[in-house]
Amino acid sequence: MNKIFYLKTCDTCKKILSQIENIDRFKLIEIKSNLLNQQQLEEIYQKVGNYESLINKRATLYKERGLKNKNLSENDCKELLLEHYTFLARPVIIYNEHIFVGNSKKVIEQMLEIVNQ
């Protein structure tokens, strides 16, 4: 199933979602009101291969806790992702066999090229 994990209060997420044609092909999962659960995280992990690449290193909470100065293990990253929605790099877009994590220009361009075909 095609899914988008996003934050409804995030202007960047809103902008990205507005660029996806036929958005009704996706199940939209708002991560603040529907916290990421173990099963969802495992589904994402299986496609990405590690938890660290899912971490939003620009999150205020990440900075407040001084996590950039720590050597986080994969398990640490997993626990952070399950603990609070802000740690998930967003949006996470699963489309067929593809997964796109974050909002870098390159990632979004690749995603739009594939999903809007």
C-alpha cells in the first residue's frame, strides 16, 4: 500500500503533498495524531535498511538533547523514532517499491518524477 507519513502543521509537508497528483492513491498518516508504531517503523526500516537515516537531525528536540554530539546506535535511533514524532525525518513516502525520506530538493524531485508519471 502507498503511504505518506507527514506532519499536518509542517508547511514543507503541505507543499510537497500539494505537488503529488492523485494523492488519493496514498494512505495519509499524520504522525502527531497517529504516533508511529513498531509495525509501521519496521515497514519503513525494511525499505531503508537503517534507523539513523530516518532521524530528523534538524529537530529542535534533537538539538536540545545534544544528540548531534552523541554516537547513537541503531537501537538508540529506533527508540527515538518511537518516542516522539519530531524525530522522524518527514515526509516519508512509500510508493510501490520506492521509499523517499525527508524533504531535500533531490529526494522530492526524484519522488515527484516517479509518483506523478
